[in-house]
Amino acid sequence: MKQYFRTCFGAACAVAMAMLMAGSVCLFGQDLERVTPLPATSSASPGKTTTTPKTQSAPNAFADSGISPDYVIGPEDVLKVTVFDVKDLNETVRVANDGTIAMPLLGRVRASGLTADGLRDRLEKELGKNLLQNPQVSVFVAEFHARPVSIVGAVQKPGVYQITGPRSLIEMLSLAGGLASGPYARVGKTVYVSRPSGFKNLKIVPGMHKASPDKVAIDIKDLLYTQASGLNIPIQPHDIIAVSKADVIYVAGGGVRKPGGFILEDRDSVTVIQALAMAQGLAPNAARHHARIIRTAANGSHTTIPVDLEKVIKSKAPDPDLAANDILYVPSSRGKAALQKTTQAIVQTVSGYLIFHP
């Protein structure tokens, strides 16, 4: 009998312990539910949709994108608008040319000129008037199209770049891959920045000058290598950055050792003697008394200037300057055909030359 009572007592204790453990697990589970915010529920009332207040605020649209939160929305930008717990109001929209977006229930809402946070606040205010109670809205800029900067000229990757925050001139040149390089690169001396709104408040410093009210010219070497103060100007949307290409002079004819085109890297002109040096000098059979400079005008017409190289070399005549696109033609003395070659024929021959960088 005693053994029977011991068995019943042990079973009763085991049952009591199991019940206590089950109650503890239940209470612990309830505590876990309280740590995680309760799911929001919605209740409808006549003429108005309501949502319960949320314990978590809407996420920052720029938190993980690396984009400045001060980015100003503009036409052609693509926005992703999310209204929490109201999936029917979630939209991916493109900002129209008039600066507005189309939103369900609200119609056209102005977005241009606002930051993502500013548009979020506007949408929450409009939705909270008669439609939702305490609406939670997130605005994310999915595609940037409203702040273009064009980069052209002697750069590695010319094109249109969208700026999403403050950018300097050097930063924009870096985005374009830097200055053009390679044996046939023709980087000039100047980078031009054009701005539709003009440069009214820009301080002009050494190494910079105003080419016109809406264009400034900046010396590339001073900008990149001396890093003179004030040259690395801030870039604004719709600016056009143009890196000039270096000018070229041509030396042609059988009277020089290596005819071709030669880049005027940091000069506006070279003399005839300097041009002959670029072409590795005169050939033994050069017709020194019959050389000529062919100069092309803006209207496409050509002017021929005779040059007696024998006198120039012996300093008995001035050493003429060759400007951009000039052709120094030195014929061979082997035949009359070379001496009598027409200007048009020379120009056509030169047009097929590759650029040679000595």
C-alpha cells in the first residue's frame, strides 16, 4: 500500500511540474511577442480609411544608397512611393516635365524641387487630411535623370552624367575616366565650363577667365597639377564641361624624312624650323626653295605662302609661324610633278595622315 501511495504521489508531482513549465513557456512566448512590434491592423469607417499608429518610423530613403539626402527631385526622376499597410497606394512613378507625379486618391502632386524627405512629408500630410490616420510613407529615388552634366572633348569616356550630390570639376573629370590618353590623344590646354544660368557670383582667379557670361575657361595644367586655389569650381546640374583638343600642324611632301600631323600640346604655334625638327628634318632631295605654307580659313578657302627654306635655315629670312591646321609642304626636287602639285591635292593627301606624336 505504501508503495502505491509513493507511486501516486510521484505521478502527481510530475503532473504539477509539467503544468508549471507549460505556464512559464506560455508567459515567455508572450514576452517575445511584445519585443517585436505588433502587426498593424486597419479598420474602416464611413468616408475615411484608418490605420493604427506604428511603433517604427518609415525608413530613410537614402540610408543605404550613399546618395545625399539633400538631393532635389526633378523631372524624369523615377520614384518608388510606399504607403505602409496600404498596398493599393504603392506606386513607382516618373516625375513629369511639369514636376508632378500621379498618386492614387490624390491625383497630381508636385514633387519637383523637393527632397525625398520633403515629398514624404507632403504625401503624409495630404493622405492624413481625409484618407488615412497617421499615414507612414517612404519615398525612394529609384532612377536619377534630373541633374545631368555633359562632358565632351578630350576625355576617356565622354557622355552625360547624373550628379546626385555636390561635385567639383576634378571629380566630374574623374567620372569621365580622366583626360584622354594614348598615342593619338589630343588633350589641349583648356577646359571650358558652360552654365545656362551664367557665372554671376564666380570669383575669377589666376588660371581662369570668362570666355562669355555663361562660359569660363580654366587652364588644365593649373587645375590638375598646381591645384591653384579657386580653379576646382563646384559643378551644377545642366553644366557642360568641354576639354579642348590640342591643335595640329602638318608637314607634308617628299622633302621631309617623316611627314605627318603633329600635336601642339602646350603651344598655340610653332615655327617652320620647329616643324621640320618634328618631321625629323629635310630629306637629301628636298626642294628647299619651293616649300610653301597652306593655311585654311574659316570658310574653307586656302591661302598659299611661299617659303624659301634655304634662306630661313641660314637666317637670311624670317622663320614663319605655323598656326593650327597649317600645312608645311616641302616637295622633292626629283621631278616637276612634285614641284607643281596643286594646293587641293596637298590638302587631300594631308587629310589622310595619322596623328604622329613625337
